Amino acid sequence: MDLIADIILAILSTRPLMQLIVIGPLVDLYSKLATIKLKLIIEIYLGRMFSRPEFMILLPYVFSGANFALILSRDELFGLVAVEFSRKGALGIGSRIRGLRQMPSWWYIVESDSARYLLH
């Protein structure tokens, strides 16, 4: 979530038709900081941005209405999110780590865990 919070302002400002939903529990300091950043971005892009920093069951239209799912986990044991979105035809995009690399999607190889590298 922290990487999304760092880049989403630039993406939303250049793509006026884009909408973003960020959902997931606060599991570390990265996600807690991202929640603060996302609250400010939501105020700027009201109606195009939604954030719920907690675990929740998603309705089927979230999966089927998505073009892609950013799965920017730094540590993923299984990759259930990738499975759920793939079942409905949404492309998963994320780092090729542990459980995520098992699903057919677009996974990039992480050569460094520095924030600068990951944002690039």
C-alpha cells in the first residue's frame, strides 16, 4: 500500500478516467503510513479514489469490474488476492515473490527491496 500511496497522485492526475480502490488490513508501519497519505489523496480525488484499510469481503462486482489488480506485497505466502482477481479475468500485477508467482499474471522480478527501486 505504501508504494501505491507514493505514486497514485501522479497517476490519477494524468489519467482522468481512472478509479482506484485500495483495500487491505494494516499489517505493518508501511501500510499505516500509506493510510494517512491515501486519506489526503481521497479528499483531492473524491469519487475516484476509495480506501478501506482493513480486511473485508469484497462483492463480486469489484473483481469482475477491475481491469487489473495491483498486488504490491513485499511478502506473500500464497497469493489468494491474485487467485480471486484472476478467476474474474482481471490481470494481477505485482512482484514475483513466493506464492504470487504461481498465478498467471504479470509479475516482475524484485532485484532490490529499496523503496526507490520498487517505485521505479
